[in-house]
Amino acid sequence: MSSQQLSSLRITNARLIDGTGAAPVETATLVVDTEGLITYAGPAATAPDALPGVHTIDAGGRTLLPGFIDTHVHLGVESARQMVRRYEQDTTVEVFRTAQRLRATLDAGVTTVRDLGGLPAGYRTAVADGLTTGPRIHTAVRILSHTGGHADFATECGFDPSSGMGEIADTPDEVRLAVRKLLRAGADAIKVCATGGMSSPYDHPDDEGLTEDEIRTVVEELARHGGRPVAAHAQGTAGILNAIRGGVTSVEHGYGMSARARELAGERGTFVVPTLSTVFDGIDKATMEPYHYEKKVRWSGITKENISAAISEGVKIAMGTDAAMVPHGRNLRELTHLVALGMTPLQAITTGTRSAAELLGLDAEIGTLEAGKRADLVLCEGDPLADIALLADPANVVLVAQGGTLRKNGLENGLGT
């Protein structure tokens, strides 16, 4: 269905999981005002009386949750292989394909994303201005790497099959200039490569990327321009330590999170975005370059051990999938992997709501269903606290709203009364 701007909205008869980590409210009501802000979310028994003309939706006992936030996606490409073969694509057609990916992600229950490489800032504007429908976007635009590093896909003759995914810098001065270029391009966050990676042709996850000094230079340069989060692609242990010591906001992947790295992350309040989907679901020999496939097979066991330990030790974790490395529109499958490694379903949900909003600096606006927050919300069939896998299937996400505007409504009775 098309988006519907409601004068006001009231959802009744819902099981409320508000995203704060609190226990669910089994019979709850949520009220949204004409500005798209929540005015009440709590027990039905203490809800304010319905005002005349308010659109009411009977949730029928379904589960009401905050809109989810995926803090690590690549919406500008369809797959890992396409990321390094972008030159083969018709750029006009790819705009429309990207719009389809935006829509599929929103329909899966993800109302906000952080794109960490490959998505121009214009898509953020297009969504904000209503030119296309999709999650609210924060984007890093390109990926900051050194020559031969994780985001350098260029061949010896200078041809770049990724069509400019990387921003290359090799000294602190060059890093400073690169940050300025990314800010000029509209970056909401800066992504740096602290290690090599699985999808890059010239390095490995244990290889170090930008130095600790260069990473610190990124953080310092951003501080001179009002500040932005710094996300570090960091898989091997040495690079993870460099990233945390350099002052990054989040470690992306974190597969080699040793005991010392976990301790340091805890001391500094550094988030980890473990992107478990890309480790455990994203292994397909038929669709991957051989070097990519071989690395992933090796690192899956290392990841299980270290991220399980990070969970048990209370390291701050936010949900991210690395979508493109895994299929778009299946983002909430990430929650099943977090539960498999030791989280409770409620803890896993919180990584994709309150914690993810904190990482993006949006926790004053979204991430929980509380009075004064934007009404970004999802209605799910069944009880995900009993079966977290329910959220992994977009068919179970029957309603999605952003700021009180319905973006998806699959209920049989439409808007209700």
C-alpha cells in the first residue's frame, strides 16, 4: 500500500516491547499526535481516552516494537560480487534498483540505516524529501583506506572496478584531506579501514590498515568540524586495538576481539557491530570470489568464540548486518545469531533499537517507544521473545510506520476504525 499520513494514530490491544530493555507490557496502547510523536506508550488500563477522529488500529494481540536500526548496510550494491564489479552496471538502472532495496529494507521493519560505503548522500535527501520510500539514512558515502587496503580495489593499471567505493590516503596529512573530502560529500559518519578484510583482493583480516595515529587524526579532524561518529572496519586483533586506541566510536565486525580488545572496548565505551549474518549466512561459493569464500570459512569459528565472549562480558553491541554481503530485506535475521551466541531475545532486540540509536546519536529521537520520541514502529505477528526468528521473516512484519506515517500495512482490516 502507499504511505498514509494520519492526523493522529492510536494502536490498541498490543504486546508492547518498548526497546528500553524493560519487560513487555502484555496489553498496551500507543498514541501518536499529529506531529508524529508518541504521547503515550504503556498499559491500556492507564491510557488516555481516545479523541474524536483518531485513527485506531487494533493490533489483535500482536507485538509492537520500535522501528529497527541497521547500523551497517551497503544499499548501493546488491551483492558482494557486484561491489567489485560496479563498472558493469547501468548507473540509471541502479538508481531504481537501490530504491527497491530501500523499500525492501523498510518493509522488513528497519526504519533507519547507516550505510557504510557506496551510497551517495543524495539518497538520504531523496528519502527525507519523500521522493522515494525507505529507511532514514545516515551514510559514510565512501570508505577511507590506505593503498592496497580493504577499500582499494584498483588494479595495477589504475582501473577501479568498484567505481569509487574507496577514499585512499597513506599519511596523516592525506587522511586529514580525505576526511574533508568525505565531509564535503555529505558524510554523516566516517568509515575507516583498520584492517584488511574478506571481500578485498589484496589483503587479509589480520593485516593492519590505517595506523593508530592515522585513525586518531580522523577523530581529531572530525572534532574540528562538529564531530561525527567514526566506524572502523576491523576484523583482526591488532587492527581492532589500533581502532579502539585511536578513538573510534564503533568496531565493525570485530571478529578478532581478544580479551584485551574486549576489555579496552569496555573501558572506552566503544560499540561493537558484529555483523554475524555476513559470517554465518553469507557463505555461498557460487556467488563469491574464491578468496572471499576461503576467508569466510576460516573466520566463522573465530567469530563465534570472540563475539560470544563479548556478549557475556557486557561489551556494548549494536545491530548491523553488512547487507549486500547478505541479502537485503532480511536484516532482522541478525537477531537470531545474537541469540545463538548468548543474548536473550530481549537483549537482541535492544541492540537493534535503543543501542543502535545511541551509536548513531539518535537516541533522543528514536530507538524506543516512549513519550516524546518519533513514532517509528513495527507490528509483528506472534511473540518474538518466545521465538526471535519471527522477526527474520518480513512477512511477519505486518505494519511499519515512520514518524507516525504508515509505510506498510498488511492488516486485513486496514487502518481499523
